[in-house]
Amino acid sequence: MIDAAALAGRETVAYRLHGNCYLNLTQRCTLRCRFCPKFNGTWRVKDFDLRLHREPSVEQLIAAAGDPRRYREVVFCGLGEPTLRLPTVLAVAGRLRAEGARIRLNTDGLASLTHGSDVTPELAGRIDALSVSLNAQNPEVYNRHCRPKLPGAYAAMLEFVRRARRFVPDITVTAIDGLAGVDIAACAEIADRLGVNFRRRVLDNVG
């Protein structure tokens, strides 16, 4: 597998953390989160520089992952929103899953809003787990910290989670403890009402 050390100055397409293989698809995003490392002067997660000058192809991503059975999960992640390249995500996920991978997609949950239609049925049979950035208990706090590019983002994210429950067996929403105004208990209650799992993240602990 290709990692930061092996790349020796080339771009990090895949990196290892926590027994998982993380795939770095894009640095483009539908949010401009104030807490994102790239808006605070760094493109690094742990020891990996995730800045991309060219987005990797399907074949490059599959080659970078190598044998997916070596990992607990293959995760679409990075410092951008993977679903901005949804056809690539689905193509890579389908092929790696056929080789025995468990596939997780880390997302802001705005794919349907961005693409203009409900994309959650396309996840069926390709994505085993979703981690969705809830980030706040209401639109006001969400907009303050996440600065979405499209209106109605918070409601669209919640609807994405509701619809995805039909097609993805394991869904977790997350929020960051330490952001001003974020009520972690209220976020956990939202997850409970949605019928999904909740994970508390810690501010500035990336990766």
C-alpha cells in the first residue's frame, strides 16, 4: 500500500490509521468548517500531508489500497467531501467490497443536496457504514461553525441520514466537543431520534 513515507514527495492517495486504510479522494468540500485543519494553516492529519494537486482516478485509488482484507475497514475520508466524487466512490467501493473489504464513508451528508436528487439508494450494497458530520444541535450553530455553501444544508443532512437508514446498515453521526455553543447531549438525542449511533469527537483531535 502507498503511504506518506513511500510517496517521498508525491501525493498521499491512501494512508493507514487505527488498522484502517483511508482513501484521500479530493480536497474540495461543500462546507468551509472553521475547525478544519486546512482552514487553519495545515493539510496534515497525524503524519500525513493530504494536500492534493490532482484528484486520483479509480485505478489509482484501488492500487493505493492494495489488498483490502488487511484492514478493518477501507474509509473514504481526507480533508474534502468524498461524495463530490460520488461515481468514483461507488466504483471503488464496489470493487474493493467484492475483494472482501468493509467500506465506510465519512461524509457531511450533503450529497443529495449537492447532486440535486436522493442518492442514498446508490449506497446499497457498496457502503457498509456511514459516519455523518452532524456537528451541531440546530441550524444556527451548524451554520456558524460549518459555513455551508448551499442553503438548507442542516435539514438536508438530517434527511440524508433518515433516508440512508434503508440502505446502509451501520450509521453514526458525530459532533465535536469543544466547539462554542455545541450541545453534545442534544446532539446525542438527535441521533437517538434518527435511530442511528452517536460518537463524540474532541476538538483538534483529527484522525
